[in-house]
Amino acid sequence: DLLRMSNAVSKVIKSFDQIYKNLESNHANSFFSSPDEVWHSVGLLGPSRISFDEFLDSIGISKDISSWFKLLNSNVGNLRKHLLAGANLSNYNQNNSKMNGLAGLVSFVPTASKIFAVCEGNGMIPISAFSQAKKVLKNRCNGSKRKIEHIAKRVTTVIANTDGMLELRSGDESHGEYDIVILAAPLQQCRISFFLQSHVDTAILLPMPLNGMVDSDGIDADEHPLFPRSLPSSATRTYTQTITTVISNGRLQHKYFNITESQIPQSIYFTEEGKRKEKIHSISQLTADGIFKMLSSEKLSRDILEAFFGSDCKVEFIKEWGGEFGGAYPDFNGGGENSVSTQFLLYDGGVKKQARQSSGAALYYVSAMEASVSALEISAIGAKAVSKLVAQRIGILHETKVKLR
């Protein structure tokens, strides 16, 4: 079973390598209009449409341990029920039947490839992005009065106005008008309202037709539908709640876990049965001096913490990823239609000038990538795909006939 799973993961890694090559290419086939096109281009669309359990069935992973094998070794575990289920509960807080095949494979990829972390945390990524953008602007547009500015406000409204621009607002406060806006947060969590300004009366705002883009070849850009077309369920589904707890001065109580002190691992993954009993997904030791991190579905009581780490442990940090507008990861709901993605281009109010090049307001959606799988690297892939579409739209990136192999 482990060999079959390892072979499947190796194929996924090769597919991701091809995605990176595609995104570095300017060939016509490397400009993807949706995440589904990204996955289809490397043969991963199929796994995203079935549950992880169904995918494991398709590659012959055992559902249980054979009776004769149990006689030989009563302590042997089952790859599907124990290791794979534990990894998915730790990474996504969802079991094998709720995960889709692609997300389940990505969850297991770290066993066959290097794992990277961002120094000082993921919060450094937007800071680095602003810094790099400012350097590029200075090097390429030296002397220009243009500037890159970070407006530290939560946008609540995006309005496509009659001048062909997108206005960003925080309540009644306007933050300017833009040709292109990129949404880098899930639609169901961003708490942003999207509207069109009526041409009959500019004081009237109509719902923006997300996922119902204007086809500039066939209809006039002003002839928007009065009501938005339905978004796929991946853009409206809930996100699963996960709570991160960090403690210090802890000492893992090995007797509680029926192991010896010499057998204490750096990380513990819980199976579905273990999660039901202990209310926790995983435990990871962060430092040798007693700092541990736990992931759970609900806040952990003092009794549970002391049972795990002794009476001297101290809670340092609790973060709840959940609530009405929160959650750590999408509820994948077993793939199928639940994994169908939106387009990267959510709204196009422009007029097409030539193939793939348009002018006028446009709203792009990076988090469309989370339809099938969610991870920092997946978001980076979406950002690269969207940046290429934007560059092509404004005419600074052009298709070539040279295809990367």
C-alpha cells in the first residue's frame, strides 16, 4: 500500500513541476482562465472530482488489515485508516471521505519532497511583495511619479461605475478608482459587496454578475445581467473550523499515550477514533524546551492540557480559525461538483481590442484555486496565473509559439 501511495505522490510532484514550467512560459496554452484548466493541463482534474477514499480505491489501497497479517503482528497499522486519515485530519480537519482526491494527495506530498517555511511567518509574504514591487517600479520607471501604496483599510464594497472603473470603498470612504482589482481572499469570507452602477440612475446599485462575465465579442459591455449568475458551490461553501493552541513548559505525558519516554515522537497525528476521544487532531513539539502546538476542532480544557503535558504547562497562544466569516480550509465535501472552480476573471466590464487583450474594468479572483485544494503554495500558483492574465490584458505580456517541455 505504501509503495502504491508513494508512486501516486511522485506522479503528483511531477505534475506540479510541469505547472511551474507552464506558468513560466508565454505559450498560448500557458494562460489559464480557471483553476480547472490548470489541473486539466497536467492530468490532475480527475482526482479533484472524486473523494480521496474513491481515489485510494482506484489505486488499490487496502481498506483494512488482512486477518493473517494481524496474526503475524497485532500492532501493525492500516495506511488508509491511520496514517492517511491522520495526515488529513491534521492538515485539513477532514476525513478521507470528505477530502477530494487531489487535496488528499497534496496532504501526503511532504512525505516525498522537501517542506519549506517562511522566515518570521507567512505574514512576511505581502510585506516582501510590496518591497519587491517598489524596487521593480524604481528600476523600470525611474523618475515616474507613480507609486505603490499600501492602504491599511478593510474594503467593504467594490463598485463598477459608469466610467468603466472599479471603485473601492470602506463604508462611505472611497479609496480611489482602479482599472483592475484582484481579490485574494475567499468570496464567502471577504465580507465585500460587489455592485454595478446603473446607467439609468447612478445612485442605483445593481448586483455585480460574478461568474457571469460580459462577453465583449457578443454583447455590449454595458448590457450586464440584472442579477448575478449562480456561482459554483466552491465559492459559497463553508470553511472548516480549526483552533491552534500553543503551550510552553510542557512535558508530554508518555504514560497517557501508552508509550515509553524513549518512544516520544516529535509529532502525533490522531485517527478519527482518536479525534473523537481526545478532541484533537495533532500535537507537534516546536522546541526542545517544552513548547508544543496543537490543532483541534474546539477549545481545549485545562484538564485535557494537563493530561497531555502536565500541571505546569502554560497556554501561550490560542487562535480560532472559524466563525461565521472564518475557517482554516474549505469543506471539500468529497469532490464531485463541489470541486468545480470559478473563473479567475470574475467580472469583465471591458471592450475586447484583440485576442485576450481588453480595456476596461476587471475583477480577478486568486482564491478560486481553493476549489480543489488549499495550501500556501496553491495560492502562489493562483497568483502567478492571475498576474499573467492581467499582464496580457493590459498588453505588457504576449503569447509566443515556443512551448516549454
